[in-house]
Amino acid sequence: MSDAIITVENLGKKYSLRHQRNERYTALRDVIAEKALGFFKNLKSGNGVSVSKEDFWALKDVSFEVQRGEVVGIIGRNGAGKSTLLKILSRITEPTTGKVRIKGRIASLLEVGTGFHPELTGRENIFLNGAILGMTKAEIKSKFDEIIAFAETEKFLDTPVKRYSSGMYVRLAFAVAAHLEPEILVVDEVLAVGDAEFQKKCLGKMEQVSRGGRTVLFVSHNMAAIEALCSSGLVLAEGKLVTRADAKAAVETYLRQLSRRGPLPLDTRRDREGSGMLRFISVELAADNQVRVPVFQCGASAILSLRFKSTGERELRNVRVAIGIDDESEQRILLLDTALLGQDFRTLPSRDGTIQVVIPKLSLLPGRYHFTIFASVSGVIADWIKNAAFFDVEGGDFFGTGQLPPQGQGVFTTPHSFHVESKATAKETKEPASVS
């Protein structure tokens, strides 16, 4: 007999996107003339600006059930509809179509600050969140010490949370959500704000929560965490449910989907972030002779060329560029960053140009990888694209011996050597020879 704690039927969420287009340049003399003549309305809205609308379905015809005590990983590329789904399940957003039935209390951690009042202290927010979940003051008090110990924010307990760092905010928010015993715990990738030790602590707590018979919905791009923590998975793509399967099968479906589709051309990507002062428009991978290659060899040199354009008329100042390389499980394994080298660009030309990243000896072992590209201008994020491009690495002669580590023994290698020192040799080295 089904013991569904969450039932979703034909769920859909539609947003209306507004697009504006300037039909002509409006000079100051035009505005003055219109005022003088008493024309307060143009034939088009907004003084020569036409406005059009486009319907965008963030979710469409999504149906599934979650059983009591299940730990479900929700997987998908950026823009697939994961966060929209969680907001609907958490009753933050109303669906456009379909129905959602939930049995029991639900605690959500979707983004930094969700459910907290910035003017209230940490202590007051703990009691506020407990009350929202329908708990009595006595129940909240019984969990209070556990929450504080887990969050490690005791010194700031009576400080308004608006003064918390993002890490402190997330620690306390997760501790409250996990310890106040909701029947359903919903966690988005907000945990990425915390440090590695805290993330490990949170994963352990979610595992403990699930063993207690409570339900967990977990969104992550870390496929290893999904496989380790979740019993099943949902894969979303372009707002639709692709598959509902056990965690391992769901991850395999998602990775096949990534491999088959590949990234969209950068100039068409809508899931990028940043101000737009600088925009990456293409990525090219080449060997050291500048010839484009589809596959790199382990041990060979490589060049990554990032073409960019700027939207301003002036040159860009203090530009940081970073490339994060991830494996197929979307775990970050390498970061190439101008800031690490002390080589942020003092200036970059206006309009367009190319930034080259030179890797003298590629140490990645055979496999498929993808990377995220990032740029900031004077400390402000200008462009940030995840899964910007894919590349493959095949076997090469890294050590000059024709040997590489067997498959599964790491993701990269490094030059190394072995030396032996005997005790006798060490003694002879330390004691000077006697003279007769």
C-alpha cells in the first residue's frame, strides 16, 4: 500500500517575461516639446519603447510521488526547474497548473535567509521558525541546545541575523530546519555557502534525519553526494520530468544527458549570471601549436582561449578570470584563477578580445571533463557560466614510460620520484671520518 507523503500531479509553473525594445532615440528636445504640447502618452508605451511578453514554463506536466522516509535527489542543469519545484513544494510559490498534496510539516532551506527575519536575533528566529512549523515553546526549548551546538553560533545568539555572515546564516538556518523535527526536510544547494567541514556535517545530519523515518528532498550538482545520500532521484530538463529512478540510475541518466547534448553556444546561454560588463562569447581548446583539438592527451600542453566582448565604451579595469574544471560527477577538481597567480588584468580592451590560459603539462587522467568560466570587473561579477564547455582527455606518455595509473585511481597525476636512504648511509653522512 502506498504511503506517499508528497503527491504531485500535472504540476506546471508559468512566468511572463517582458522584453523591451527601443524603437528610436528620444532627445531632450522631444521630451520638452511633448510636455509643452500636452502629450503625455505616446502611440507606443514608454516613449518609443515597445513592450512584448513571452510565456516561459519553468515546470510543465510534472507528476511523481515521494514515499515517507525516502531521500530523493533532484538533479538537473541550471534552469531545469529544480528550485521552482522546491519553492512550490515549500508553499513559497503557487503553481499555475496541477496539484500538490503534502502530509506533514515541511522545513525548507532554499537560499540564504529563507524563513529568517533579519531584524530578529538568532535566538528569536529559532523560536519564530519553530512556531511557523507548529511546534510549542516547550518543544523548541528541548531542541534549543542541540541547534546552537550544531550551528556553532553561540557567541552571536543575541545578535540580529542581518549582521551574520552568509556562512553563519546558513549554519543556523540548516540547524533549525534539521533539528525541529519536520516530517519533510527540503535542502537546496545553499549548503555550498558553507565550508567543506560544515557540508560534511550537514550530509551526516541529513542521513541521520532519513534514518529516523523522515523524508528529505535534496538538490545538488554533486553527483557523488546524491549517490551516497539518496535512495532515489528525479531528473529534470527544461521544466519536464525526464526520469524517476533509484539514485544510481538517475545520476547515470543525467550524465548521459549532459554528454549527449553538450553545452549550448555561449552567446545563446540564458542561465548565466553577472552584470554583462564583460561577456564570454566562445571557447576554443587547442594544443600548444594553436591547432584546435577535440581531445587532449594526458601530459601534453594545452591552451584554452576565451573570446569575450564588453558592453561599455571604456576599457575594463581590474579583471579577474577563473576557470573551474569538474569531472563527470560535477565535482570540482581543479581551479585556474588569475587571483591565485596575482595576475588579475589591470586593464582589458573595450569591445572584444581573447584571453588565453596556457597549461604547460596537462595532468588530468583520461576521461570527460567540463568547466565553468567566471569573470569579475573591479570586484563585481561580470559573467559566470556553468558547464560552459566539455573536453575529453585520452591516454598520453606523462612520465615518459608509457604508463599511466589504472582507471579509477584518481583523476589527475603529478611528477614524482622515490628515494631510499639506509640507516648506515645516514650514519656515515652524519659522523665525520676519523683521521689516524
